[in-house]
Amino acid sequence: MTVFRSIFVVLLVVTLAACASGSSNAQRPKQLKFVETFPFDPERNPSLDGIWSNARYGVALKFDGANFEIYNRIGQYCWPERVPALRDAYVASMAESSLVSDKSKLTVRRERGDDGLEFQPIASLPADCEKPKDQLAVFDVFVELMRQYYPNFERRGVMWTRTTADLRRSINSIDSDDELLDRINTVTADLGDPNLKIFGPDFVWTGDQTNSRQIDMLRVAFNRQDVIDSFAEYQRRWYAAIQSQISTRIIERDAAVRLGGNLIYGRSAGNIGYLYVADTSAATIAEWVDELELALDSLASTSSLIIDLSMADGGRAAVTTALAAFMLPRKTPMYLRKINRIDDQQWSVVAAARNPVLRNKPVYLLLTNHTSGAGELAPLILRGVPGVRFVGETTRGALSQPSQVSLPNGWVIDVPIIILADRQENLYDGIGFNPDFALELFSESQLTDAHWQAVQTLNALIQEGHFNTSAGP
């Protein structure tokens, strides 16, 4: 699940650690007044010329007239930010911020009254900032970045420092990008975190051990056939086949198929509502929220509701958060959130922001091992809510939200850094959510038909009153 944040403070938090400390003889800029635009016009605004460092967040800002540069640093390495998307996000967020300085500091603020984020003047950038880095240096940066920020080593049973140190002693050089990815794959093999990704000019790396049980079965089926050459196309058709079965088999009323088939809802036997949510990145958050509100409103008179998240393997966290929030009173605490490895970052409470659409209705979340990332936000929020039960399989346990930072060679890494917990501070990364009632939705011999058969089984159990005396989660 990727979270790209344009708010300047969050970008600083996730953009690596420790820029060089400054000299007491550094040249000081002039006093600045509150300004709300960026880039600054040197003819109209006081000069910011010089280099400013936030050592804690590992970011340096260099101003030279109207020119602006960003530098990242981790460990002994320092490099300029050359990834256009990340540079553009800095500029966009600073356009929404204010910059104020006195003779000793530069403060970045979102609005008047904010404490802001402080930068100190330094005499110069570290000497190696402009030097190109070889693949071995990039590997070292990756290892240190993960060590400082990745929150889930213990929960995923990985001894990162020992694993990487043992491998590093055997490496004298890394001679190609392919070998670099192979080394990264080696040290991350036991993490199995689908939210950890690396993006290059012509590839997306997700690791060898990050597939769900369903995708592993689908890969086996793909290798046994010779009609479709691309696994991505084979997987797309699998999604389409499941969506087609849903839309044609919901009874009592024609199914509503919305957002490219990623939202399907209607009434099944026994006046039981059914709501299917898949790829939440298929539309904007606003479009999703509007459609979900309409869907839940149309199902308000049903006796109970099945929410099928069996195919929700990532996407927009705000969508599944909104889905769950529609069932809770406004301002109800939903879950806790914090940024990993920032000393003063305490748990913040995320509360429901809208009025509920559904209340006091039995709800059954249909989950699988394919349910991950954003798909796991709904069970995180609704766990322990009276009348809500989990059915299916244990989910992937990949809730830590990633943020994007760059490596010195221009690759971009999604590194999970934002930790989510339930209201009691329980963490589920590397663990997942267990079902209250186990139900197999996919099998190797029935990768499509078994899904709707499981929905029908659940429907029948609900009608028979199987869950009437069962304890909730």
C-alpha cells in the first residue's frame, strides 16, 4: 500500500537521517518576514541564500537567489534530490508553507501559529554530496535506511543488523543494477512485506516473498497454460472473472457495478446486503467516498451486510477508512497512527469524520490472505465493534504505510514507516487479522468459482442463524 505525501513536514520526516552539523562561523541570512509564496522572487523578497540543515530529519536546503536545491543524507552518504516527482512535491508543499528566519534559524510553517520545522545554517554541504555513488554504496544506503526507519523487523522475525552484516562482509563490489536488486532481494527475503517496493526507470521491485497465497496459486495456473503470455494480463482476467460472477449472481435486484467493477453491491438471498470492494486506486478518494455512501445508503434496509474485501490488496487507505467510518458515530476513535523512529512522535488518534450511514446491523467482513495494506484498514477499525465478524482467512499483515524516498542512483523506494495500531495499541504487521469463522474462498482447482461459492455459503449460514449466538471479535 503507497502513500505519497506533499505536506512538507511529512516529507522531511521520511527523507533519511542526519545532515552535517554546522559551523559557528556560517554566514547568516537577513531577517525575513512572513511570506506565503515559493519560489521566492529575489527582487521582492529577502534573500535566503545559504545552506540550511535539519540534522534530525536528514535534509539540507540550499538557496541561491531564486534557485533551490534539496540534499538527502544517511550515514556517510549525501546526495542531491534528483527525482522529479519528489522535488516537485517539496516545491508544491513549500508553496503552501511559509518561510521565516532570524539570524540563527529557518522555520518552515504551514500557516501562522504553527511551531514549524526548524533548520540551522551550516557553512557548506559535506564534501561527498556531489560525488556519484556506485551500486555498492547504494546498497549500503538501502541497508542503513531500512535499519533506521523500518518498524517491523521484530514482528516479521528478521534480525536485520546480523543478516546484513553477514552478507556485507562477503561483498567487495556490486557491478550492475541487476546484481544490486539481487542483493536487496537476499537481505529482504524473510520480510515478506508487500508495501516495501523499489521503482526504477523500467521496473518495479516487490521482492520474491511478498505474494499472497492466492497469487502463488494463480502463478501456478499461469505456468500451466500457454494461451496468455503476460502474467499481469492473466491476473487482470482473474479479477474480471470474479467481478463478472458477482454482478451476474446477486439476486433480488440488479447489481450496481461501479468504478470499473471495483465496487459492486446489491441484495442477495434473505435480504442480505453484499458489498464488494477491490482496487481502491481505480478512482479518486472523493469519487470512492461518494459511491460508498450511495451504496451503503441503498443497503440500509437489508437485514445484514457482507463486505467482501477478499480482493483488496492495497490502494488508497482513505477509501477503506471511510468505508469503516460510515458505520461509526462521528468523532469515534478509529485507530492510532505514528511515524516510526521519531523520538517525540506520539500516537495520534484518527477519528471518524463523517456521520454514520449504517448502524446496528450485523456486518461480516470477508477476508483472505490476499487482503493487505489499505484492505486491512477496515478490519483494523472495526475489530471489536459489536455485531462485526471476520470471515475467511488470515490477512497479510501489511498495514504500515509506506512513504517515498530516493536512493543515490535515482531509484525510489517505498519504505513502510507509518505505523498503525488499533485503539488498544495492538499491532498487526507481520501477523494479520484472524477470522472468527474460517472459510476458504479460493483453491488451486477453483480460483474463480470457489469465491462466489464461499459467498453463498456465508449467506446461507447467516440465514440459518449460525452467528446469532457466536461471540464477536
